[in-house]
Amino acid sequence: DAHAADPPAAEAVTTALPTTWPRFAETAIDTSPGRLLEGAAAAAEEPNPALLMKNIAVSLTGCGLIALTVNVLKQPLILGYLLGGVLVGPIGLGIVESHVQINELSSLGLIFLLFMIGLELDIMALLKMGKVVLVTGGFQFPICAGIMVAIFMGLEAIGLNFGTGPYASMYCGMVCGISSTMIVVKVLGEKGETDSQAGRLTVGILIFQDIWAIIVLAIQPNLASPEIGGILKTFGMIGVLVVIALLYAKFVMPAVLYHTSSNLELMLVMSLSWCFFICITAILPFVGLSMELASLIAGVALATFPYSAEFNGKIKYIRDFFITLFFAGLGMQIPVPTPAAVLMGLLVGIVVLIFRWLGIFCLVYCMGGGARLGAVSTINLSQISEFALVICSLGMSFGHINDDTMVIIIWTFAILAISASYMIGYNTLIYTKLATLAYKLRGKTMAEAEEHGHDHGEERDIVLLGYHKVAFMLMAEIKAKSPQLLKRIHIIDFDQSRMSKLREMGLQCTYGDISSPDVLEHAHHGEPRLCISSIPDSMLRGVTNAQLVKVAKKVWKECHFIAAADSPEQARILYNAGADYVLRMAKLCAERLHELLAENCRQAIGGGELQEIFDRFKDKDKELKPANTFVGQGF
């Protein structure tokens, strides 16, 4: 055991690593995603705030310049961040000598990202997927890792070199079984697919993969003889932390958020305080869990509150700052390319892409999830995680592998990280092409393939921005005459007092600032067909309908927008701003009166009475009274 045989080296490793991951067994080694091993000399250096600020400034400058170029070329921004890290890092200009000099701060990006994942994670929707997510999440890692370990051992037996350590091929197969939470969730979020069926399954599998990563970290120090006690203790502490978070969320946080809901700035601060409260609870010595896992739990606990979309919209920019540093740090770890290392990285990447289909698609399909769900989820998860770098770093400290294995994994990660942005970005198109090819090979028609590629699931494709008197009457009308439409409507409003009643009707309601594009993006995932603002400018505060039209068209480029106006001049402004139709209250009243007068003329010719017309119109209004009582509380 190299770790036991060299106590000074082990002590240096312990000092060098950050302390966010729990201590497992007797090794006293901590780590977290994105933080890799450094030598004793680097650990012994005193922190230098001036150097840290310089490195952050240089990293952001490099990332900004490269990301701008990449964006002009219509390439993924992640590629720009990675190349920006390469540019200023050790193999580029050498201005930042080591990724460790920014990783302490950049790791906050993962904490914010996981907190936001938790806020968007609908546990009930996840559980409704039942055996699909449970079986796929539970067995994907053992299947993928086990098969790849066997393949790499076989390739090593015939002469391919995965490194000189005793467990080199095992590590290559094991770390390739986990996908990248950071990359997948970032790209899915940019596409607005986190809350789609495939997005929920993808996130569910990622959660299971994180649990498997904890198990790997628990058994890694004693790989030859894993200790079951340490693993059971870790899972027990996870359960305790979940219970603590849920109890606080049920009995303490409602009062806190209710009293701060009138002040968005204070509410944001309280949400972040909640996140880091759970994080510091997790890293207590007798708990020994990671801040990253704790942030996910904190987000899930807050997801039941109506403010989650508001939190996500505000936290997004803080997260993006640290995520940029995170990917810059990963770019700095890319070594000087050699043909052998790049080719081995490419080979490992090809094996990952092939056997993800066996570990995800086959399981989803066998569990009844369907070909489309299985294929899109597989495409989304066709890369390896930043955890791979962490696990390999620890493996080097234990003497399990040498740096040549680490170089292969770094190149595999870099190649698949770049390809992932394209694959996730075009996941539906890739699926359609593959389905078309598969159907042709089976002798079926293109039409069948295209029909098979469409998602016929229920969608909320009508969004109401704000809920006031007109929206209330509209819901009463729909409930009375077209109740099937209720399942297609999503209301976004700043007043949550009526949301519980509306949800009982089958409406989806989200608390949030309707003037914020980030809130709208996180509140409603996907592209609605129709967006309605039924509140005229005279009733709106701090925003106009023209601004709402522009915000909605920016977030949902293909949606049609209906707005309300008080005057012909306002209607003209709204049409110029991009509204597809404008409601004018005076015009609608005039149309109703015209209908009544026209009816009167027809009845007069036929000998009818005017009172009969009034009674018929009043009967129409009476039909809505039960619905009014149900949805109109407060008006």
C-alpha cells in the first residue's frame, strides 16, 4: 500500500487538498469537484490576495476574449472558457502558473449550480417516472463502469498502455461511468430543457451518479478491501441532513420567506444564507459530507416554495461568474498535446460514447420509457465528469495510478466536454437522424420515423403574465366552457395569495417578477405558443405592456403575444413593439353592445321583446357564477 508506506507524502497530500469532501476511512483526505491534487510545496505557500485577484482578472479577460470569438463563430461558450484557460495557463502564455490559484473561488460555481438544480428539481415529477429513473439511475454506473473496466483491461492485455500504475485500466473504466453535472445542466438550462421529460430523467440519473461518486470516494482509499462501515455512515449522514433540511423548510423557512417576500434583495440574501447554512452543517466534523451535496439538498428543500423561479433568476449571474472561472481552471489543466496521449484520450472517448447507449438507452427502453426518451437522455449524458479528475488525483496520491493515466483522462474529458455542447445542443436533431436511419434499416418509411421522433406529451403552451380582473374572468369562462384548456395554462404572477386555489383547478402557477427575462426563462421551460398580458398599463407598476412584449419576445422568440391597452395610442405602441394582437376594453364593450343592439333589431322585426334579450345575456353571465366563486377569491 503506497499510501501507508509513505506517511510524509500522505500528510502533504492531506494538507494540499481543500476540506469540502468528507474524510473516508483512515486516509484523512478531502476534495471537491474541480479541485485537483497539488504537491507539498504548493500547499505550504501562504495565500496571496494580490496574486489571486490578478489571476482572476487575467482568467476572465482571456475567457472573455476567446468566448467573444467563439460566439461570433456560433460555437458553444464552454469551448471559449476552456480555450481561455488554455491561453492564460501553463501551456499558453503562462500568466497563471497553476489552476489551483483560482480553484478555491471557482468551486463556488458548482455549489451555486447544484443549489439551482435543486430549486428546479420537481421531486414528484421525478418519482412519477417511477422505475425508469430508479432502475436507470441505480444500474447505469455499475453497467457502464463494469463493461469499460473489462474492455480497458482487455486492451491493456494486448499491449495498449493506460498508464504504469497497478490500477490504471480500472481507473480509466471507473471514472468514465459518470457524466458531468456542470456541463449537462448548464447546456440544458440554456436550452430550457431542464424541466422536459428527458431533462428530468437526465438530472435524475446525474443525482444517482453523484451518489455513486460518493461510494467510489468512500472505498477508494482501501480499494483492495473496501470498508462497508464508512459507506453506511456516509449514507446515514446524508439521510440526517435531508431530514434537517426538510424540517427547517417546513417549520422555519415559510415564516422567514413570507416576511421577506416584499423585499426581493433581502429574500435573495436569505435564500443564499439558507444554502450555506446547510453547507456548513454538512462539513461539521461529525457529519463529514460535501458542501456540493449539501447545496443540492438545500435547493430541493426550497423547491416547494413559490419563489424558486425568482431565486434562480437572481442567482444565475453569480453562478455564471464562478462557472466561468471553473471552466478556465479546467482549461489550465489540459497538458501539452502529444500524439499518444491525444489518441488514447480519443479511444477512451469513443468507448464512452458507445457504451453509454448500453447503460442508459437500453435500460430506459426496457423499463418502458420509449426510444426517444432513452436516446435523448443518452445523448445528454455522453461525456465524463469533472469528478473523474478528482478521483484520478486521489488515485495518484494512493499510488494506484501515475500521471500518465491522469493525462489520458484529462484529454478524454476535454474532447467529450467540447463535443457535449454540440450533442446536447442538437440532441433532438441527432435523435431524429438516428431514428430515421434505424427505420430505414428496418424497412419502414421516413414518415414513421419522423412521427416516432416527435414528443406528444402534454405541454403548458399558454402563459399568462400577471393575474388580475381580466385574467380572473378568463379563467372563469374557461372553467365553465372549456375546462380542458386549464391543463395548458401557466400563470406567472407576483401575488401568491390566490395560487393555491388556482392550482386546485389544474393551473400551473409560478411566483416571479414578470418583467425579468431571467425569471421568465426559469419559470417556464420550453417555448409557449401564446403569451397574454391582460393587465393594462394603468394597472401595472414599474413596467409597461410594451416592455413585457419585448421581454417575452426575447425569451420566447416564436411565441405570439396578446397585450391590453387603454387607448388607440397605446395599441399602436404595442403593435410597433411586436404584439400580435391588442385588447382594448372600450372596443370590447362596444362590440358587446353592438351585439345586443343587433340582436334587438332582429327580435323587433320578429316581434320579440327587449327584456327577453336582457334576460338571455344575464343568463350567460349567471353560468359563470360558480366558476367566479372558485377562482375569484380576493376580487
